[in-house]
Amino acid sequence: MVARLVSYRALDAASNMAVDEAMLDAHLEGRTPPTLRLYGWSPPAVSIGYGQKLEEDFVRRCRQEGIDIVRRPTGGRAVLHMNELTYAFVGTAGSEGFLEDSIIGAYRQICQGIIEALHSLGVEVEVGTSQKSYRDYSDCFQATTTADLHIGGRKMVGSAQLRRGRGVLQHGSILLDQDQDLLPRLLSGDGSSRGKAARHANLFEILDREVAIADLEEAMKSGFEKSFGFELVESRLTQGELDLVESYKSKYLVSND
């Protein structure tokens, strides 16, 4: 089977979420193959979960820092998209596809591609375990679930999933070199972690070196190919997907009010 790789590009927050949803709907309609997309955020942004409450003070602090805000189509808690790599994967579950029917099963399948990618870079991560207190936090990287990957108890990759019929969208954040203090400070107005244990794991810190985006993309491509047994062929979004992006984008814009 041949799948599609949409290569790295940095977009604004609303466009990124609109693209992910457009990819899911196009795949559901049978117009596109399974797809792995890699992307960044320009300007930096915080995405919040579909059902997460948005505090006025948090919005104000983000605006002051020049950080956009967007509500994801998926659940989960707040994620800072700065000095990280975001991925989105779209496929089909059940007898019509290759992903498992169960949500946890599909999470593990998709995360295995990331595990293989990080392994090729010299980093060994593990799948997290569910914590009942997860919903008590506003910050995605303060707790782990079965959708997350961690190293030595510190979370490096957080993911969330959306299903429409048999269609599956999973997207997530791989932290590269992110400030330990910034998101906690945006959320609480204080949140300094200085003198405390590190909140999360950064890939570049673990490796003690930086990795170029092109090399990260190649690692992700190889990791997913190895995990799923398909070939990823680089391709652009279709015109149909781009049309959907234009129609979806407005609903992801968060007002300054």
C-alpha cells in the first residue's frame, strides 16, 4: 500500500487545524490515501482541547506574548506549539482500513511510527499510562495518558484523536527545545518551574544536539513506513482539500474579545 507524505510547512494556527480536518474529510470520502503530515506554527500558538474552558486572563497573556490561540477538533488539554514538531496522521479503522477499531489500539499503532522514528535518532521512548488526574490539569504535558510517549517519566510526545465514522485523525506535538516555564506561566500567570523537576522532555536536550527539520521528517517517514509496512510518497494537498481548508478556517479563529 502507498500512503501520502505532506512535507513540513509552518502555517498559522487556524489554517493548521483546518488542514487536518480537511485531510480527514477528504480521506473519508475516498479521495485521498492514508496521510502523514508534518508541520509547524507561525506565529507560535497554543491549541486547546475541544471541550477545554478558555480563560480570559490566559487569552490576554497569550496576546501579550504574540502567541495565537486555536481550539483543536480533538480533545485533550493545552499544548504550546513553539520549538516543536507537529504531526497529523489520517487513516481508516476497521475492516476497511488498517487501523484498529479500538481508540487505544489505534493510538498504539500510530504512536509506534513515532517510537520507530525516535529510535532511529537514538532516543528510546515508552507509551504512557492513563492517569485519572489528567483532566484536572490545563497543561497537556503535566500528565501522561495511553496516547502519550515519555522518557524517564517525562513526556516528550502528546497526541489526540478524532473519529468520524471509520475515519481517524490523530495529531500531536513532539517537543524539540521548548521552554519549561512558558506554557505554565501563560496558563497561571506564574507557573515558574525554576528549581523544580523538568516538566517535559526535549528531544534536542536528550540528544545533546539539534536535528534539522529535514532529518526529522526523514526519521518520521522511515518510522511510519517500518511500523505500517507501507510506502510514503511525498505529495501536496489536493485542490479539494484546499477548498475545504478555506471553508473550515473561520471556525478555528479565536476572537480577541
